[in-house]
Amino acid sequence: MKQTIYTIIDNAPLTADVSRMVLWGDVSAFTAPGQFVNLLIDGLYLRRPISVCDLADDRLTLIYKVVGQGTEKMRQMRPGETIDALSGLGNGYDLTLAGEKPLLLGGGVGVPPLYLLAKKLIAQGKAVSVRLGFNTAAEVFYEDEFRALGADVRVATVDGSHGQKGFVTDILPEECSHYFACGPEPMLKAVHRAVQSDGQLSFEARMGCGFGACMGCTCETIAGYKRICKDGPVMRKGEILWKD
């Protein structure tokens, strides 16, 4: 973990309630796709955790959904402003487990951390399949960006307005060597049950401190309770104990 002051380069909408913020500054604390930053927003006590979408040299790309006061303030920020961040948080995905045909599954704002993961896996020569799930066509983002990397991309929407009607579990490939997933818990539970191969799941949670001190974001595993911010957000498929 490292405290870093970033300068905003760009901050623009991708959809009605999802925006992309590009920051300039030190990115040396990041070691794996799937890690996140915890941003200090003026006037608010708790920092806001945002997953990392992309890293390039000294640039950091975040994609966030406006869901409350903190993210609404983020949307109002302009290029040239600075933002205080705790960087390099979380454990990220383990790429060594990917195999030759990894499958990436994202739902809604669980999509962004999969972009950097896809970029790195494709650079290693992997045949990457990406499956994205949204509620409706108006919410779809980064489909073209994943395809531009060279991934096999398919999209599902709940209402059928774009791609196939249904969920990410309705558009699974015939086979995969290992899967990487990020999204809301109901989606992760469905993926856990639908995909037979081993996998890694990145959990979303409300966080207090963001670095494991407050124990406010725990999930139950075979080894006891783990902190999503510190021991996660990525967990192995076999260690999760799901609550029905």
C-alpha cells in the first residue's frame, strides 16, 4: 500500500451513470490486475474503493459507477485537479493459473478490472474469452475495447436489447482452462455453480478502511472469515462458503 497524489488527466462518461477517470502519477505499488485504489473525496470521511481498469507507464485508468455522494463528487472533478489515493490495495488475480484458454466473466461495474487482466493474458499468448453481462444495451461499455485487444467477446443483457438475452452464464464457451470473474455476488455464485473449471472470483463490498484494519468487509471461507479488502478482493473458487 502506498499513499499517492494523482493528477486527473481526463474524466468523462461512458454511459449515463458510468464514467472513466484517467490519472497521472506513481503506479509502482500495483503488482497484479484486480487490485484497487481507495480515494479520499473532499468533505467525506470514508474513502471510496475503485478497481483499476488499466495501467500504462505513469497513467492509471479507473471506471466507476455513480451510486452515491462520493462517486457523484468524482464525476464533477475536472482535469488538472488532484486526488489523494491509497494505491496498490488488494491481492489481485494470479495469472499463473490461467492455462491456455482462460475465461473472463464480468457483470456491470465488475467489468473494469478484467480489462488489464485480458491485456496481460493476451500478451502472454493466451486465447482469452471474455463474457460481459449488463441489464440493458444502454449500460454496455468496453465491449469494443476488449475486442480490440484480440479477445473473443460476447455480451448478454437481461432484457435482450444487446447481444444475447440472459446472463453471462448463458453465453459460456464450450470449454476453458480457468476462469476469472468479477461482479455482484449473485453473479459470482451463479458462475461458481455453472463453470466446472477452477477459477478466481473478485468480490465487491462496502469497505471502511480498505486495508484490513477495521474488519468491516469479511466473507466466510473454508479457512474462516477473510477480509475482502486485504485477503481479497480475489478469492479462489474452492475456498468460498456460499450462503443460501
